[in-house]
Amino acid sequence: MNRTILIGGAWPYANGSLHIGHIAALLPGDVLARYHRACGDQVAYVSGSDCHGTPVAIRAKKEGRTPQAVSDSYHEEFVKCFEKLGFSYDCYTKTSDEEHKKFVQEFHARLYQRDLVYEKETPQAFCQHCQSFLADRFVIGICPKCRKQTRGDQCDDCGAVLEPENLLNPVCAVCSHPVIFKKSRHLYIAISKMEKELRSLAAQGGSWRKNAVAFTNRYIEEGLRDRALTRDLDWGIPVPRRGYEKKTIYIWAENGVGYLSASRSIARERGVDDKVLWGDSAKHYYVHGKDNIPFHTIILPALLIANGGGWHLPDQIVSSEYMTLEGRKISTSQNYAIWVKDLIERYDPDSIRYYFLANGPEKKDADFSWREYVNSHNGELLGAYGNFANRTLTFINKYWNGIVPDVPADADIMERIKDLYCRTGSLIERGAFKDALNGLFEFVRWANKYFDTCAPWITRTSDETACKITLYQCVQMIANLAVLLKPFLPFSSEKICRWFQLNNEWQIHQIHGGYQLPNIQILFERIDKDVIEKEVEKLIV
């Protein structure tokens, strides 16, 4: 029975280029989408660029451009990066899109009519030097709990949820000048009154990553705090309420609603009711980095509950840990990062995908090393997988005129491949992408051993039937590996699928004897080890 699947990838801020930390956190979403489509499920894979708020406004002011121009520029860059890396979004939009803004205003208009929204006068950080109100994360100071430097919304060291006015020595993150606090009236959502519902949601989070469960329970135990829905900013979506004409909707209260607006766009294009995507029978995955956990497990569910529209709450939280770079924390301000726009120009997209899925921060922090990247590519992709496919198929082309031998299938091998579909699919659905990919490459190594043990270069002249059997079984392995690996490595898999005229169905495939192979190309090029030193040198600040 086909399932209805919604996959929400976190929305990157459109105030700077994507770096490898973004890709490491977001790639699992594409694996899920490709897998579920192969299973015949109805998939809506959505995301977009987060274009509003202080980060974009400040960048625009620095560059002497409009926030719209800045955010549009980065949005276009993001689209190119995601396309080059094979992200198969059904809808990748932006929060400045008119359809999104209209949906958000409708959502908020209903929200304000509910008894979980109230007005409150509160101090708001203001930088006199920048002449701008600041979002919480753009206020930097000393954490009152652990006495470490932190930003105004959450302490990176001790994890405490903060208010900017509680920081010691608060300064503007942009210009480093001290900030003042001005009183301003805003709309607040009473998250504290939804503790029962949020506790229940966290208790049911059996499919959540451990870090999501731990963080969510911690936030609840420390005491849920109400959050402002509106801000004193020009760049954003106007508040649909009288008396708030000069204010905009706080970005955290509108970017998450983008999952709804984007899925509605998909439903309209497909001619289906969008309520199907948000009904009880659907399954929802949310894919993001560690710092976005409370947003997806507390804030977004609170908005959905408070709106009262019967929205489906998160089922599976796929939250990664942090990615470091050559043993150091990635720092965009110091330009200590690997920018995706540069990476995709120099390296194979499947190579990039493989590294971050096999070595990414799935369950614990992970470090990107150029040496490990090159060794991973040359050793696993090229040396194991690419080599197995190439030597099998070129052997058939050279000695059997490109015709797959016509012999019976080995029942044990076909059963092993069938089990691989079940096991890999189960791991993907559980969010265990690294285990799923490693399992497939264990099979690749076994397949290489099978080829070596059977030694077709010897049996070609000593036992022709044995040679044909070896080659036939290897063809079945290659064809099915292409389908099994397609959610992870779509570009190389698509090449093989074209060679064998395969579809993407998540089931065992069989290439019949007598099939004529086309001209075969190598799947991966070797990366010269000289690039390691060159790439590392580029990182020196």
C-alpha cells in the first residue's frame, strides 16, 4: 500500500553561502525522498531559502543593497548548489515568495484568534550604531549560567535557553557596540500552556534521534517559555492584525510554516487535497542540524497546535550533530569553511554525497578531513564499487561481445540481494543512513571477493560455463546495487540504470541472458592525492 510522506528539510538563511555543515545535515532528506519514491509512495519533499529577518537585513545594509536583492541572490546560489548535488526537492521555494507570504498571513490570522496568543510589552535589543532592532541570535554576551560567551537565544556551551536582556555585557553581533533595550508591545504564543501536548509528543518520539529526545526533554524540564510572534523590523511578512502595521512576523514563526505553504503548492500542482499530506495517515520526517532541534520539536509543534487546524505533528526527527573541519569549528565570520559553491565545481557530486553520508555527523560530531575525503573516494567509490562494475562489464564487452551470458541465476545470491533491499529500506526508514550505506558497501566488497575467487580471467579458457555463471551473477549484483544505491549516489546509479534500462522500483531486478550492453564508461575518476595539501592550504586563516 502506497504511503503519504512529507519530508521537510531545514531552510538555510539567505544571508551567506552554504558550507559543508549544511550539506551534512540536509543530505539525509534527499535519501529519504528518493527511497520513498522508489517504494511507490506519494512524496512531498519540501524546503526553501529563509529570506527574512535581521541576518539578511544586516547583510544588505553592509553591501548597500536591498534585503530582497541579497536574499534573491543567495536563493539562486542555493538552488544551483542543491541541483548540482542532486537534491530532488518537489518544492524548493523561499519565504519572500508571494504564495508563502499569503499562506503565513492566513495561518497567523487564525492563530491570533485562538486563546494561546496574547499581547505583552517587553524589552527588545536595539543597536544604536546599526540603528536596528536585533534578533536574539544577533545579541552576544556572557551567559548568566555558565559565564561563557554566547548569543542571545541559546548558549552553545551549556545549552541554556536565554533572553537577550539576561546576558551580561550584551553587544551587537554585527558591529560589537553595546546594545540597549527598548520597550515594545508584541504578540506572544503561550508555549508554556502546551506543556502537556509537547511532553506527549516527545514521549512518542520513538523515531526521533537521541539528541532530539534529550534536548527536547531538557527544554521542557527547564521550563517552557513563551515566544514573541512579532518583531520591530521592516524586512519581513506584515502582521495581519490592526495596530501592528509597522511590525513583521518573527522569522521563526513564519519560516517553519513554509513546510505547510510549500506542501500546499505541491498539492495544488498535483490536483490533490493538501489535507491528505497533513492527515493522520501521513508520515512526516524533519531533517536538520542539532541547533534546529528545539525549533522542530517544540516551536513548530506549538505553532501547529495553537493554530487549531488539525495539523499533523512531527513523526520522525532526523537531527544531525555538528560537523568540524580539519579538527576545528567551522567559522563563517573567519572564512574558515568549505563553501559548497566551490566544492561542487571541483568534485564529483556522488563523491561528495558518499563522504557526508558515510562519514557525516549522524550520531556524533564528525570531522571533515581532506585526506579522509580523498582516501574515501579513491578507496571505496573508485577502488571498490567503481572497480567492480568496470572490470565486470568491460570483461563482458571484451570477451563476450558485450552480451550478458545466458545461464540460470544463483538462488542464494538472488536471495541475498532480496534481503539487502529489505534491510537497507528498514535502515533508511529508521534514519540509520550510515549503517544502510555501509551495509551496501560491505556487499560491494563481498562482490569483489566473489569475482576474485571465481577468477573469470582463468575460467574463460579453462571452464567456459563457470566463467559465464560468474559474469552473469556479477551483472545481477551491479544492476541491483545501482537501484539500492540510487538514493545515496543518484548520478552514478543513473548511468548504470541506463546501461541496463532499469527503473527505480525498490525491488529485486534481473538482467536476462542475451542482453546487449552499450559502451561502458568508468563511474569515477581517481582524485590525485596532491589536492590534499592544496586544499588544506586554502583553509589557513
